[in-house]
Amino acid sequence: MQLSVIILNYNVRYFLEQCVLSVQKALENIDGEIIVIDNNSSDASCEMMKTRFPNIKLIENTQNLGFPKGNNIGVAEAKGEYVCILNPDTVVAEDTFTKILNTEHWQPNTGIIGCKLIDGTGNFLPESKRGVPTPWVAFTKIFGLYKVFSKVSWFNQYYAQHITENESGKVDILVGAFMMMRKSLYLEVGGFDENCFMYSDDIDLSYEILQKGFDNYYFHETTVIHYKGESTVRDGTYMKRFREAMQFFYEKHFKKSFFFDVMMKFGSLVFALLKKNQQKEILRKVDIYIVFTKKKLELQLGKPISYMASLELFKQIDNKNVEIIFDTDDFSYQEIINFMQSNKSQNITYKNFFPSSNFIIGSNSSNDRGEVKLL
């Protein structure tokens, strides 16, 4: 078998369904499998998987074991030569796995390959590619110096700004929402470190692979939606685990010093508080809905609706707040992703419609937990 896609789920039932549907399409011409691990969700995620996807391997944990252990359990069951660690709040394009598996970047010394990630509004997520957060690099991130001196290599390492979002190349750190690597390498480094519950696990794994002499790559030629805020509630538990995760990474890999310890405690607290303040429902006024569909629909959404059978028919409406809804039966995920990237606007939000399950899903911000409308 060529590829095993590992999806660790926790209480994102509808996002998981969307993710699995997109992965199934992307695996149509690949000898692959999907393994879903559930960390004791309480939102009927497992019931949905058994009903909608009875042939997909489902591992039901009886407690929330965290991101590292949950993924390690899944990889242990994988039969593929390659494994892809994938968040459940993602949507992959039909060409994502094929393009990455066929890229020339696979060499004997290749470590992890990641790809371009966008949020639910089509905006690039800079954490798609990062540098090792050494004490200095972390300092430039925490105090925003990477923005002020974005062209200076001494300051722009956190988000690997030596390459743009539309260039492929070597980077140090890739995000755990999408990581593809050889299973043998994953096992060689011991997978994710289970001493870290979540948040710095992807940094740690990327760094461990670098330390083994392998090269990690950012691959820009395929794009994945990562709704990002959906999997995490920014509450007190989040802040505590975030601080613990950052301390875990630095204590494991860097020499401990009083100054650095104080800086990181302060910085991680500020960062966590900032994220908590950003984590709120993003309510945007909608003046009109545009539904791209090739069938006759009569959706009841409470605002005027314009139905279009072709993406090429779209023209931005001046001074109108538009929500675009894609019928996923009629348009490919690749078409949807390309459209979102080409039509980014503060006045446009995006949702996907799944007629067979009768729900609309999406997110208006990378800090928004997302929205599901049951029809």
C-alpha cells in the first residue's frame, strides 16, 4: 500500500465528515487507506463514521489521549509506505496526495513534506512553513519583529520568509495539520513525543527529523483548507497546555537559562491570551447568498439567494456582503479551493453544502470555531 491517511478526531463531527469525503476523492487513484482515531468524542462522531463510512477503519479511544499518542496509535495500524498526518478540520484537493507523492522532492534524505494551507476565507496560513523557534526566533515572533523586519533574514525566520507562499523549498518546521512522510522515518524517530499533550508536537517532530540529518520541505503546488480554530477552544485549559507545550520543547532541546525561561513564560502567556481574545464567534452580516449548484435547489437561508451553475459567472458585488455556498456534489474541492484563493475579499465568506447530509459548513476566520447549519 502506498499511503495511509491518519485523522485524529475530537468533537468535530461535521468537519470530520467533510474531511473524510475530500480524502476519499483524493485517494481514488492511489492505493491508500484512511484511519480515523477518535479521542473519546461526545458529539456522535463515531456514530457518524460507522453510518456514513462503515468501511473506514475507526479506532475509538475511551479517553482523550492527546494529539501525539492518538496519532501514534493510528500510525501503528497503518499499512502504507507513506503516512499523512491530517487534521479533521481540513479539506484536501483531489490532486493533493498525488502531487506530493510524485514530487521530485522525495529523496533518500527527505523528511516531512507539507503543503500550502489556507483558512476558510482563502487566506494563506503562514504557519504552513516555519523555522526552528530558537530563543532568538521565538523572541522575534513574540514581539512582532518578524513583521517589522520581514526582509531581514535575522528577523524573518519564524515563518520561513526566505521563500514565499508560492515557492517550494526546504524549511525547518511544518504544521501538524498536514504532514506527509515515510512511515519508516516516523517510526525511526519514535513518532510524536507522547510527553507533550499537544501544541508543540509538530515542532518537536520536525526538529527531531532535522536532527537526524533529513530535510523537510514546503510544497506550494497543492493547497489544503485548514479551518484551524475549529479543533481548539481557547479557554483556560488551552492556555495552560500551550505554556506547558512551549516549555516542554525548550527544556528538551535547548539549554535552560533563567532569562530565557522568564521570556518564554511571559511570551507564551501573552500569546495564549491573544489567541483567547481572538477566539470568538465571527458574525458577519450577509446581504446576499450566491449558491453555486447545477441542480434546482430551494434553500431557506433568510436572505436573498442567487443560484449560479458556473463559477465563471461570478462577479463581485460592490458594497454587498456576500456569502458563497458551493454544492460539493457539483464542484470539485480543487475548483472550490482555487476559487477561494482567487476571490479573497473582506466582503466574501465561504461555505460548503453537502446535499446528501443536508448541512452547510465553513468558517469566517482562522480564529473562528466555524459554523455548521443543519438544513
